[in-house]
Amino acid sequence: MLGKITSHKDLEVWRKSMGLVEDVYKLTQNYPKEELYGITSQIRRATVAIPLNITEGFHRHHIKEYVQFLYIAKGSAAELETLLEIANRLQFSHAANIEGIQRLLSEILRMLSGLISKLKLIKD
């Protein structure tokens, strides 16, 4: 389907999103314990949803379905952007700790947009 790409693990956007998951879990491990089932959980779920949707979309039978799952991954990434801003405003993290994650997240969003554009040019 995509040339040399035979698995979702071959996708750079998937690998970067897995790195994002690791970074976000490290960031949130020191959030207030009373937020474990609040914003901490929401941030982690939004983050994990990104590589999960990339994976699920890759393994669909039609490009149209794949693109839909990539849009869902983009939605989760956008949700994460806002959640990180909320955590920053509530001073759960130092701004310096969030900056690297925000840069990686922006890169992932650009990569998802690029992949969606390329897939839309391919016919099922």
C-alpha cells in the first residue's frame, strides 16, 4: 500500500507518537495525586490514543477508513495540546518541561496532516 512500509511500526509518525507517550507519562508522574483520575488520566488517554489510532487505521482494509483514524489521532493530539495548556496554567508542570513535549506534538500533528494528504491521493 505505501511502498516499503509493511507495518504501522515503519511509520515515523507512529514511532514519534510512542516517544510522546513515554514523555507524557514521565511528565505526569509527579502531578498531584488528587488529579490521578482527573487531568492526569485525561492527558494520558489522549496521548495513548494517538499511536493507537494510527495503528488501527493502518490495519483497516480501505484508505478512506485509514484516513478517518488518522483524523481521530489528530483530534486526540489537539485535545492533548489543550490539556497540557490547562496543566501549565494550573502549574502542575514547569513550562520548560512542557516545551519539548509541545514541540514533539506539533511535529506529530504536521506529520499526520502530511500522511493524510498523501493517502487522499491514493485510490482504494
